[in-house]
Amino acid sequence: MGPKLPIAEWVEGLVDWLGSTFEWLFGFISSLIEGTVNLFSLLFHFPPALVLIVLVAFLAYRAAGLMLGIFTLLGMLLIANLGFWDHTMDTLALVMTSAFLSVIVGLPLGIWSARNKTVQNTLTPLLDFMQTMPAFVYLIPAVTFFGLGVVPGVIASVIFAVPPTIRLTNLGIRQVPFDLIEAADAFGTTPGQKLWKVQLPLALPTLMAGVNQTIMLSLSMVVIASMIGAQGLGADVYRAVTQLKTGEGFEAGLAVVILAIVLDRLTQHAIKMKPKGEKKH
């Protein structure tokens, strides 16, 4: 069969070179991500638990109706009662940071991909690779470059979660009816005006579906990220698994499920909210 290709050695050599050459850049990225996580964590931990629960339940009621409002209220009260409130807020800070960074990275790439066929053809196999590679593999270079803690967990989550935002931003813009694009061109709009006033507003439902998937994928990484030092509900689940504490693992897993349902329903209905006084047709 011939000599084996030294792919492992090539990858390790590339990682070593990147680590030594761009150490300053990784340090800057680490500080930026850690600061963002701390900001979200402070935001979620600052108000008393009961105040935040009532506020989120009210937002859920306004976004999706009474049933989701009641579920959110009872679900978050249950999380607080089980003693997982602080860890849930830590998890939410990680998820929001991962989703925020994924949107910042994914939205421009999706727009660029929609406007340039070559970029789309280049990004498509790369996104396929990112979505099919086992999530555990991302932890190895993340730990190598950023050490243990929340930062490599966020980096791995972003790599794992950003493809839906890129794909669906691209899809949403490409699905804008061609006659509307022609009408915008006929009125003499610039490419920037056409993007912000025609394409993005019409693509917003599809774009929000991508953001929803990104948030869900970020949340799915919390348990994996706990293996490299990220705190939150994932650490509780991981500890319960390693110590064979079925009951505690079920409680922590239940908190993850409640958080996932609330985030999923809120992001699904956020784009459907109509301004006050707007008539439904």
C-alpha cells in the first residue's frame, strides 16, 4: 500500500508554527472572549433571580403567548429551586457569547457568499467539513492555543455553531425575488442600500432561522466544553457522569433542556413579533 502519509505530523507542525508565530493574536482573542463572557455573566447575575425570571417570562409571553410564558416562569423557578440558577446563568453567558461571535463572523461571510459565487463554492466544502468533524476534535487545537477554561470552549462552540448562520444568510439573500432586485436597481439604489433596505429585511426570517440553529448548537456544546474547564451546567452533567450520580445528572440535564426550549421558542418567535398597532392581514 506504500508509505503512510504523515498527516498527523503535518498538522502538529502547523499547530506549533501557528502557536509560536501568532501568540500575540491568540492572547488578544483570549482577552476579548473572556471579557465578553464576563460581561454577559455580570449582566445575567446582577439582577435577583426572581426579577430576571419574571422579566424573561414576560418577554416569552409577549413573544409567543401565554403557554410559553407560563412554561418559562415554571421552568426557571424549577431551575432556581434545584439550585442550578448560578450555573444556568454561567451557561447562558457562554451560549450568548458563542452565538454573538458566530453572528459577527457568519453574517458578513453569508452576505459575501451570496454576492460572490466563487466565495460560495469555496465556503461550502469548508462548512461541510466544520459540521461533520466530531466536536471533540475542535477541543485539541483550542486547548493548544488558548489553554483550559471558558475561552477554548467558546472557540470550539463558534467553529461548531457558525455554519448555519453562514448558510442561511446566503440562502435568504439568494431567495429574494429577482423582480424586487430589478426594481431596486431601476430606482438607482447603491449596492449597500439594496442590501440593507431590500435584501436583508426580506431575508430576515431565513437569517433568524440560522441564528436559532446557531444558538441551539452552541448550547449543545456546553457539556463538551466542560471537559476543558468551562463552567456551568455542563460541568454538573460531566461530574454526574464521571461519578455515576444519575439523579444529579438528570436534574442538571433537565435544567439544560428547559434553557434550550426557552431559547429556541424565543428566537423562533422574535422575528414574528409585530409592532403595536400593526394590522394582521
